[in-house]
Amino acid sequence: MEPEEIKRKIRIRKKACENMTGEGQGYARIQMSEGEIQKMLKELSGQCRQIDAYACMKIYGEIHAKNKIVWMIKRVLRKICHTCMGWYYVPVIEGQIDFNRQVKQVLEEISQIVQAQQEQLREHT
């Protein structure tokens, strides 16, 4: 083996080691304070509570109108669109509703896991 090839292999191994351990040039370990962690946990639980389960199941939202005539026109247009094009866009909306339900469930589970881990960390320290 030539010296240049050996140097190249050493550089590659050093780079691989840096990538695996996260250490090396520009490596800075960022630790969060207890206050920051608590703030993030409060935001996470607030977001979980804010997600409306019923809104995740609706295909149509409320019709907002300034008077009864405009409301009626919007309602008739909605029914016409649903009758003519419902086969096209309702499956897409239903897929989005399923996705929203799954994301809500995952978010709640992550929130529970994070809270349990924080309690375990407090017990060990």
C-alpha cells in the first residue's frame, strides 16, 4: 500500500468515527435546562388537548355566512358539488381524516412517553 492510500483510509475512518459518535469538528453538546423542558412539555400537552377529535372526523365544516340567503346558496352549492364531484374528492378527504386521527394518537402516545421518562429521570437524580 502506498502512503497516500493509507492516509486516505485513515481520514475515512476518522470521519466515520466522528459521524457515529457525533463528536469532532463543530460538535457542541446542547443541554436543555429544567425550565425549558417543562415549557416544552406544557406546550406538547396543550397541543394534545387542543386537537379536536370531532374535527378530525368531519368531512365538511360549518358554513359561515352573513345572512340566511348566502348560507342557503352556499349549502346548495355544497350539495351540488358533492353530488357531481364527491366520488373524486371525498376519498381524499377521508384519507386526510384517517391520517389526522393517527397523528393525534401518536402525539398523545409520545406525550405520555415523554412524561414517563421525565418522571424516571427525576427519580434517578
